[in-house]
Amino acid sequence: MPITLRPSILNEINKTLSNKRTHVNAHDFSITQGDGWLNITYNYKENIFIKFSFRNEMEEYVVNTERSHSRGILDTTTKEYKELDYIISGTMAPGNLTETETFIIYGTHSISRHVEKWVVNLWEDISSDPVIKGLNKQHQELEKYLQDFDFENVKNGNEFYTRTEAEEIKSKLNEIQNTFEQELKASIKDKELLKAELNELKKEFETIKQTIPNLTKKNWVKSTLTKLYVWGSKKKNQNLIKATVKYGNALLDKVFDS
């Protein structure tokens, strides 16, 4: 029988992924697990992940070491204090110091704490990307949306969109998607590359649309603006920043209208 984590632990991980110190949401991640492993990946930037590996048995490990001297250095005795718990190893990117790091943690209670560290590292990297920092005033305006927008005070922000509101937003998203498509067609001459970019764009917008009924108003805005932020930071999209800013303005206008 496969060794998988209990639903209560997965639920705690999901809560942690919606981190209040960042602008990411649990819906921005994919969680997969198998026999003795759990992987979490970020959906909107490549090579961002955290992986856990565990066994279905507790192991003894040293939590503290105490040394004492009876007569001199040669008579030193060492006493170890041990605990019995699950030992979990893993890899995460970005790490606390480097791009990719391995780690060992003790106890299932440590999993969500380590996920939180990883999410904070992820957001710090996204928000300090030199591509973003070096862009013109329009792109700086886009960055300012995330810094200044008061998600907690969106009118009726804890409510879900009604079916009518959702359809109106989807209509607005279709207009914005069409704007992006026209920008791509104007800037990319290679037919195969253009086809690939249009397919990626369509996939991203479908994801945004699908999350409308599943998130509260403020959480949907947080999630969508974050996707916008990451999308606009890609080097290949730098000449589409103007359209991206239009997207942000249109989205915020719709939120305030609600």
C-alpha cells in the first residue's frame, strides 16, 4: 500500500501556500504525491519546486548533546538526548541561500513551516527580478499594483462572484486576451513560435477563468494579478508591457465596480 500524507497535513500545506506575506495563492501551485514522496510546484515559473521524501516509520535522532568534565579534559563524558519522530528529507528551489538546496526536517509538523519558507523565497525572487527592476515607468506601474492594492478592503472582498459577475469578468478577460493576441501577432514573425505563444496565452487565460467561481473576490484578484506580474516579467514579453498594464487597469476597474 502506497505511503501518502494524511489529508489533514495536506490541508495545512494548502493553508500555508496562501501566504499573507506574499501575493500567491494555493491555486497557483500543483501538489502531487506518490509512495513516500510529495512534490509541490509553482505553475507560473519554471524550476520552482519543493520536494519531500519520507518513510512510514519513526526514527530516533539526537536533539541535544551535553558534555561534562569530572577531573579534566581526558575525563569528558558526552550525553545525548534523543527523540523519536519522522525524519523527512527534501529539495527546494529557490533555497534559503542558493538556487537549489537539500534539507532534512524532523516531524510532520515541520513540513508546513518549511513550505512557508520556500513560498517566501519564491516571492522574494519574483518581486526582485532584475528584469522587472530595470523596466520603464509602465512596468513600474504594474509592480505598484501589487504593492499598493489593499486586498483586505476590497468591497465585498470575502464574497464569491455571482454567475452574472463571473460572466462579465470572463467577457472582459476575452477582450484582454484578444489584445494580447494582437500584440503577439504584431511582434512575432516566426509562425511556429507565434503558434506556441498563442497556445500558452490561451492556456493561461483559461486557468484564470476557471478559478473565478472557486475563489473569493479579493483572493481571485490577488491570484490573477500575481500571474500578470510573473507573465509580464518574462523576457520574451517585455515588449508587451503596455498591453499588460491595460490588463491590470481593466481588471482593477472591474473589481472596484463589483
